Amino acid sequence: MSAACASSPVSPPPAPSAIIQTRVQTRTVCPAELGPDVPDQPKVPAGAKITANAAGQDWLKALLDWGAGLSATLKDAKTQCAKSQ
């Protein structure tokens, strides 16, 4: 160690000119899309008649299943979001 380093006084670090305070707040916010109620699936009216070939019937069933699944997912998301607030 050099003689200059060994004999130099140790000065404290300069005092801060301002104190900065940081606060973190976490808030759960539900998306606006979950606000309105999810409507029930429309009921088939009495006397309704749908005719289609097998491919059309398969497509219609897939479409109805897709809509029911989407509705269930949205309702579940809304319930979970409400519980977390």
C-alpha cells in the first residue's frame, strides 16, 4: 500500500440532498369486458324447424358447443375476478 493511501483521511459519503420514498401498490382490476352479464344461450322457439345435411348439422353443433364453451369461460372469469377484488 502506498504511503499516500495509508495516511489519507477517510471522509463519509456526502449527505443526500433529498430523500426518495418508493411505494409499490398492487391492485387487481377486472377487464371492462367482464363487467356486463353474459347473456344466456337463446332458447329454441316452439315449432322451430332446422333442416340440414350431415355436414351442416355437424357445423351447427360445433358452433353451439363453441358458443356454450365461450360463455362458460367468460362466466368463470367474471366469478374469479370478482373473488380476487
